[in-house]
Amino acid sequence: MLALSRKKGEAIVVNNDIELTVLEIKGDQVKIGISAPKTVPIYRKEVYLQIQEENEEAASGAEASRLRKLL
């Protein structure tokens, strides 16, 4: 993992087309702005993990359904 220090108003560029900017720092919270192409999905990690879990459940359910049809 790369760890970088940034101050309010400073940014980090990822892959030439994604920019992360520190907008505000209040106590132990940091507000980050993300500028990226609309084709790049951006999720909070807890939401992303929930989506992954639901996709896995849906895929396993689809497999069971296909197997039932074969029998």
C-alpha cells in the first residue's frame, strides 16, 4: 500500500484520469472529492463488499436453478 500525506486542497492523480482531492479535514474525518470518468464506478468499500456478496449469492442461486432444470 502506498501511503501519501496531503493537506486540504491538495490532490492525488490515479491512472491519468482519476483525481482525489482532500476537501476538508475535521477531527478524525477527511472529506475527499473524486473526479473520474462516468464509466468508472466509485463505491464506499462497505457498499462494494455488499454488492460483491449479493452478486455471489445471485450467481450461486442461478447455478442451482440451472441444475434443477437439468434434473
